[in-house]
Amino acid sequence: MAERKPPEQTFETWVDKQIRLAQERGEFDDLPGAGKPLPGLSGPYDEMWWIKNLIEREGLSGEALLPTPLQLRKEIERLPDTVADLTTEKAVRETVHELNSRIVDWIRTPSGPPVPVSPVDADEVVRRWREDRRPGRRRRPWRS
């Protein structure tokens, strides 16, 4: 709508007229959710409703809301699974290097709660990666 409000008309009157004309043209007919209750009105008020809807709508993990040091610790915990399908030692070392770079960046300029996070020993990750790749070996939980 590029139409401007005439100066002699009150704003409320002009807006009401625009809505009425749009209704007459049928622009509000067959909208998604027409005739259905608004979602979320039946439960108690949740001040974080908008962020929960965003996470669900965008298919994000709630982990994205964690402070940086907790995200890094989760990545360290998942590191054995992350490197398990890699085929070369170089790829494993590059993955560890990338994670360690982000850990060092956080250590240099910490934000969020003071959670201890340390770089990962790449040699230890490679050793465990090799060990877990042996035939007949079951992968064990890994701790840094």
C-alpha cells in the first residue's frame, strides 16, 4: 500500500478505512490458521515463549543458548564421536586444532560464567582415535 493518509483525516479513521477496504477486497480471507485458536493461549504465561518458538521454528538446538564455555565443554565431550568417522590423522588433528583455537579465543576474552575450559591434547585424541579404529574394539567414553 503506497497510499498516504490525507492531512484532514485522523489517523485512526484512516487506518480503519484501510482495514475495511482490505476486508471488502477479501485480503483477509483464507489466511493460515483462520478460525483456529491462537497457539499458546491455553497455558500459563511464559516470558520466554518467543525464544522457544524461534528454536522450534528454526530447528535449532537449545544448546545454542548456552554460554560459550558450556558450549565448548559439550563439544569436548562429543569430540570422540566427532572424530570417529574421520579417515585420516590429519583430519583429526585439524578438528582438534579448530576446537582448541576457539577454546583459546574464549580463554583470552572470557564471557559468560567462569567455567574452567582447557585446550584438548591432540596427541591423546589421535591415540584414542587410532585405538578405537582397531578391529573388534568398542568405543569407550573419553575424558580429557
